[in-house]
Amino acid sequence: MNDVGQRAHGPLGKVLVIIPTYNEADNIEPIVARVRSAVPQAHVLVADDNSPDGTGKLADGLAHDDDHVHVLHRKGKEGLGAAYLAGFHWGIDNGYDVLCEMDADGSHQPEELPRLLTALKNADLAIGSRWVTGGRVVNWPKSREMLSRGGSTYSRLLLGVPTRDVTAGYRAFRKETLLGLGMDDVASQGYCFQIDLTRRALATGYKVVEVPITFVERERGDSKMSRDIVAEAVWRVAAWGVGDRVQRVMGRRDTRR
Ligand SMILES: Nc1nc2c(ncn2[C@@H]2O[C@H](COP(=O)(O)OP(=O)(O)O)[C@@H](O)[C@H]2O)c(=O)[nH]1
Ligand SMILES: [Mg+2]
């Protein structure tokens, strides 16, 4: 382990909650309202990929009425990872110290964010986890649960990471963590994006903690999860696993690439 993990953790500072959206018109207003009431001091950034259903316009209305709400309009659908990277850069450039990831569809309950932020006080990355004791999922089809649990186990085995919920998308990062783990080299899309952030944070020596959450399946709108996103995760994790082993055999220390 690198020695970055040994340093003391400073106060959290300014918090930004990034919500990536693609066709979330039915969800965007309630989720932003819930974040604003659960963590009133936090700011919200909606990172919208020019949703055809007008989500971006609705978000503009929220931003007009509330100086804690901001909108990042992107040209078109480029995937969750690209939207988050743009959001992280926006947040860092605008002076935020903590960058949170949260889905728009209500699966990540804003009311649980204070627990993530409390955990981050003594960590570099806090992950809202379904698969640690106390974590659970509500209304999720058995097939999705098996895919998620299987994906985490597969990644743990191949990458040798201890994290139980490697693909989790409810997270709070310190700014220094994102800068230190080399976020601009994260090339992945959906689940893979989250797995890559996790393995890079651990390989860099950052302290990663998991906080149990209750993940609630969306009631409105459609999932953007696809076969391609799963396939990408399967091959990339296998490639990283092999790469890490080769590097270990060659005696290299940096296992991030
Ligand atoms: N900006 C942006 N957001 C996206 C994209 N794909 C998914 N999202 C958002 O990412 C979050 C999680 O997506 P979701 O479809 O719920 O995935 P699932 O929970 O794995 O089924 C939601 O807020 C989506 O609107 C994308 O290409 N661009
Ligand atoms: Mg979802």
C-alpha cells in the first residue's frame, strides 16, 4: 500500500451531489427535492445528456428557483461514466471538496446520504453498499440481484479487492481521492466505471469504507442498463485481473492500469 492512506482526514468542506440523467423527467424534481431537504447545505449538479424527454429543461427550472441547484448540459448520450467525469471536473473547478454520486431514479435514498458523509469523515471514499451486513434491496427482480452479487464476487476474485459492493453507484469521494486515483484515465461506461474507481482508490492506498444502504428499485422511467454494459464489465475486469497479476510477477507496484 502507498502511504496516502496513513494521513489524517481533514474536515469535509463543501459537498456536491452529482445526479446523472438520461430521460428522468418523472424523477428529477422529487429526487432533487429530497436531496435538498435531507442535506440542506449540499449543492446538487444535474448532469444531463440532452434527454429527449426534457429532463434538462426541468432541471433548469429547479436551478432557477434554488441557488443550490446547478445543471450541466451535455451534447448527447455518452454514458454514465462520461457524465460523472464531467460532473467531477465541474465540481472541482467550482470549489467543492466532496463529490457524491447518486442515481436520479430514487434507488439511492437521499435520506441515507448523511450516513455516507459521516463515514467519509474518516475515509477517502464512502460507498453505499447493498451487500454488507445491514444493506438490502427492495423490489429488485431476483435476476438483477444475482447479476449484481455475481458481478461483485467476480470482481473481488479477479481483482483481489475486499469491497463487497464493487459496482455500487451511491458514493461520496473526497476531491483529493478523485485527483489522486487518476480519474481521467477511467475509460469505462456503466458498472465498470464504478469498479475501476474502486480498484484505483484501493491501489492508490486510499481508505475505502462501505456503509449499508437500502437500495430501492425505480418506480418511474426505464433502466438504461444494457447487455453491452454488462459485457464491458466482464471483459474489462478479466483484463485488469490478468494485468494486475502480470505486474505483480514483474515486481511493479502501480496496479492501476
Ligand atoms: N447523463 C447520463 N446519465 C445516464 C446515462 N445512462 C444512465 N444514466 C443515469 O444513471 C443513473 C442510473 O441509471 P439506471 O438506468 O437507473 O441504471 P440501473 O440502476 O443500473 O438500472 C440514472 O440516473 C440514469 O438516468 C447516460 O448515458 N448519461
Ligand atoms: Mg436505476
